[in-house]
Amino acid sequence: MATMDVIQHHGGQPANFLDVGGGAGVAKILAAFEIILEDPRVRAVLVNIFGGITRADDVAAGVIQARARLSRQVPLVVRVAGTNEAQALRLLHDAGIGALDSMDEAAARVVEAAR
Amino acid sequence: MSILLDASARVLVQGMTGGQGSYHTRLMREAGTAIVAGVTPGRAGAQVEGLDDVPVFDTVADAVRAADANAACIFVPAPFAADAILEDAAAGLDVIVCLTEGIPILDMLRVMPRVRASGSRLIGPNCPGVTTPGDRVKVGVMPWNVHTPGPVGVVSRSGTLTYEVVQHLTNLGAGQSTTVGIGGDPIIGERFTDVLALFEADPDTRGVVLLGEIGGDDEERAAAYIQQRMTKPVSAFIAGKTAPPERRMGHAGAIVSGASGSAPAKEAALRSAGVMVGETPEHAARLLAARLP
């Protein structure tokens, strides 16, 4: 919810609020992308996860799989932190996905990408 | 000093034999927490991978008797979590941290009077737990590596927001005395006012960051308490400024109903009580760090 606030703070308009909930794994991340991209008005996607019970490396694996299977390509901005952060960043890096480490920076970037 | 949990905490984990339970119990232990027992009905004597030396009992009463536990961490699925809380309260544990999301409200209505009568302090449900960095104690699932010991108390209705702000505080050189996630459900144990009172009384806490969100009136009650009783500086961030009304936003308790529970109303109440309200989580961290005595 705070992610939406920060996007708006940076001058963007959130199209969809999707809270994957605590402990989300790969399947949930995949499903989340499918739901979000059903909306044709979505011009960019921000993944912002600070994992506690959720493991950041599971989220990263989900993002990597989702990107490979997406029905349409939109700019993707990823920020992952928290539990298993180092493993997550390694996975994303090996898959050629750049990750940001600050929510503010990520929000600013996705607003820019959606313009 | 700290609040709720210190180096004397001896923690039993209900649901330690499950996937999330065993995984996060290992992380709690890596942080330094004394994990003295697991409890899963019907699994007494079970061995859990990576936790071979932690005995598993059928009941909380057995774990208290054999391992002298004084705090509990609950990873039990929602249908059974209310009973898990009742077992802890009946055993007289000091602190019960319940992480479980989705416990029926009617279950919690049944549980709360018995928790109050027992003298146990319930944190949660649907919360990330409690972390005291200086004593190397973490009960719950907060990422340990963002924490650093120091004078700031953090109390929050949201797990993710807690981690976010703790990270910023740490980056600013403002370590934490204790961070407390009170949970995102409509019915929870300790509320903002309870935790604020503990921070106000704790000599090692010199300022507090409060992280609220839309729904209910806990932030308004916190504002009244701060105005009347608190001498320490408080900053706050309220999530959900952009949330549409009458929609549940991620947490069961996060909903704006009619005129009540909106972010602007909560921010106004806090501001009038002298609380520094941040525009973003990072801003709230900076406001407090700048005011530390």
C-alpha cells in the first residue's frame, strides 16, 4: 500500500494494487503478473518486495519466469530486499535483470518508464 | 534495555515442524535467539532438519515444564492458531508472538478476554514479530541484517514498512532499541498505545517511529496518548493515502469505511499531537533521526 503512495508521491498513477501477501512463492508471483497484465492500461510494472516471511530469492525466481512467459512486454522495475536478498540479487543479475535497492528510486524509475 | 524481549527470552516455536516454521526458526537462531523447544500436537520427539538439538513437544505445558520457555512464536495455520494462543496464555508465557494471517475474527473475540486475564502480552496476529538488536533477539520473521542496536523504538501495523524504515534508520546511523510489528488484523493483542507506553518507560529508547495505515482508529488513539503522556519525540508514516474507500487493502484491518479510518484524518490527529508526519517511509525515518537527543 505504501508502494502506491510513493508512486503517487513521484507523480505517477498506480493502475493496480496487488499485495502478494506473506510467504509468496514463485507460483504466486507468476499469477500476479498474469492478473496485472490483463489490464491493457498498464504501461509499466514495479515489483517492490522487502521480504520478511517472503523470501526475496523466491520472488526473484518468479519474476525471471514471468518475464520469459509474458504475453506482452512492458518496462519492468524490480526492487527486492530482506530475507535472502543476496541470493535474489544474484539470480536477477544472472538473468540480466537490473535490480534497485531503494523503494523511492524504484518508484521514480517506474513512473519515468510509464510516461 | 529494550521492550518486550531481551536476552532472557527463551522461545518455544509452535509449528516448528512445518516448512515456514522450520525455515524461520533457523533464521531466528542464526540471529542469536534462544530457541528452547518446538511444539506440534502429535509430533513429540520429532527431529527437525537443522534443528536437531531442539526438542519437540506435544503441548506448550510440556515445553514450559521441560525447557523453561517464557515466550512463544506461532507459525500454526489459521484454523488452529486460536488454540495455540490459548495454550500459551494458559501456560503463563510472558510474550506470545503470533504470525499467522487469516485467523477468523470470531476466534479472536473468544481468545482476547482469556489473553487479557492471563497477563500474557500477545503481539499480532498477522504480524512480523519483535526484534531487539542489542540483545540479539528476534522472534518472528523480520530480516535481521537491516537492524542495528541503538535508541529508536519502531512500532508498526505493517511488516514490510517496518523493514523499510528500519533499513533507513540503520543507514542514517540511528539504531533500534526494539522493533515491534503489532499486526494488520482488526483484532490484535498489544496496540499502538500499549507499545508506546513501553517505549516511553524504557530508558534506552530515545525516540519512536510509528507506522500506521488506513482503517480503525488506533492511530487516533495513539495521537491522544502521545499528546497526554509522551515526552520522547515521535515521527510517523501513514500508508494508504492513495487507497480507494471501502476496499480492503492487503491487510484485513486496512479499510476506509465512510468518513473514518482515512489517512488524512490520521495524519491530522498525529500532527496536532506534535508528531512529525513523513511524506514517505524514508522521510519519517529522517525526521526522527534528526530529532534524537
